[in-house]
Amino acid sequence: MFTSRDQPVLRCAVYTRQSVANAEQDPTSCEVQQERCEKYVRAMQYEGWQLLDERSDDLGVSGAELVRPALDKLESWCAQGRIDVVVVERLDRLTRKMTHWVELADWFKQVDVELVLLEGGSAAPRCWQLPAPGPDEQPARGIRRVRTGDHR
């Protein structure tokens, strides 16, 4: 798939996780995470990014385990080739253990899916952190995404 400028379309999915099931106003709520990630994807439309309609929200689920319903669904979509980019607000929303991070990063690389972290958090090396664009600005062209797969 290509955009009108012969830019390849990159199908984007957002993954969110909130360990407390009933905190809608919490700044780590799945809704808040989804909004921030969607905003980033919209800012990247000039690069061919398109947000998929399906959501991957693990609500009330700990990040200490890798077996999670929404993460499992997201991995299935990636393995099927339905997703090119996964956007996550922060590393701790994806995992709480560095060993799991290494495992996930390797897996995303194997299925050629790019992983974008809007904020790395304390566990992410600085080079993996991306600045989130402001409300009226485009992301910096030099630092677009974390590459876990081959360059597109």
C-alpha cells in the first residue's frame, strides 16, 4: 500500500496497559495513553502512518507478566502481518521487567514491526526515547521511531 505521494502506508496499532481497573481519571489510564499515542500517529501521517481501528487495551493487568490478553492479541496481529508499527506511551506500559523488554524487542524485530515509545521511562536507554510532538508540531524528522526491524 502506498499514499498519494508514493509513501508506503504504515499500519499502526496502539498498545495500552493500566494495572488498576477503575481509575478513569488516572494519568496512566488506557484512555489517556490511547489519546497521546493517536495524536502521535496523526502527527506522523505525512510519513504514511495510518491508525488501525482495533484497540489493544490491557485494563487491570500487571506489567510484570508477559501473558496478557491485549498483548497476546497484538502479537497475533503482528505475526499475521497486519501491523507495521506499534506505538506505546511508555516502556513501563509495555513491560516492567528488562528481561521481558529484551524478549519483546527481539520478537518485534523478528516479525519486522517497528516499536515506538513516546517516553522511555527510567528503564529505557536514552537512545530509545522519542520526544512526543506538541499539539501543533510535526515530530522531528531525524528521530522518528525505534527501529526493531529492517528499514522501510
